[in-house]
Amino acid sequence: MTEEKSTPTEEEAAPLEEVAPANPLEEKMAALQEQLLRTAAELENTRRRNERQLEDTAKYAVANMARDLVGIVDDFGRALHAIPEEQLQDPAVKTLHEGVKMTEKALLQLLHRSGVTEVAPKQGEMFDHNVHQAIAHVPSDQVTVGAILEVMQKGYRLHDRLLRPAIVSVAKAATANES
């Protein structure tokens, strides 16, 4: 038995002709148009990304300086608390105290205008690892486990970013041995 190879009829061949490109120039033009659209989209994405980077740079450019300045604010606070109450009766000490207090206030106002705000948790507030740093876990049955017992140092934010976490001690469950 020999197999006869038949040639396709015109009706069978027609679908093949429709699939074949009508014009190679149209195909090339479609490919170039697709490439143009992709390039335009990529350019727009790059433009938006650069705008965001410029905004962030302008917004957070003072971060390093602000981080250093909040340390100076802490020093002013320590200086104010170091003067015993009875020494404030001396006019010279009182004048010095007022001058340090005014300087601290001016520095805090400058930081606030630059977008720096305090993170000052209160005793009994729940610990938040996003803005607090625990340096001690103290057994306590007086407050809820995980509550802040003491604030050792205020924290600060620059706009929505944390410059420095607040340094705190946190309550943990009191055990029978520690009571």
C-alpha cells in the first residue's frame, strides 16, 4: 500500500494565508510601537521615582544634624535638673538657670520647625518596639506586663521616621522567687 500525498485544497490553505503577516513593514511598525510605549512608561516611572527621591532628600536632609541636636537638648535638660532647688534662690544661679531654659526652648522650637517631634512615652503606656527601646525588664505586679515603668531618655522623630527611640524600662511578670 502506498500512501498518496494529497495537496491541500484552496479552502484548506486559506487559514494558513490569514495567519501569515500581510506586510513585514506592519509587523516591524507594531514592534516599534510596542517598544515606544514601553520606553515611555519606563521614562514616566523613572521621573516619578526621581521626584520621590528629591522630596525625601529635601524632607530628611537634616536627619544627621537633628540627631546630633537632640543630644544637645538632652544635655540642656540634664543641666537644668542638676541645679538643686535651694540654689535657685541665688540670683546669679537663677539667671543662669533661666538662660539655659530659654536656650533649650529655642532649640526645641528650631527642631520642631524642621519637623522633629518628641517621642515621650508615659509611665504605664504599653511598650511599642517601633518607637521604644527597652534596656531593662523589671519584675512588677503593679502594672500590666509590657507596660513602661520608667523613661530614661526621650525619643525623637523626623516627620514620620524615627531619629532615636525612647529608652525605657518595661514591666515583666513578677515570679514567686522575686516577691
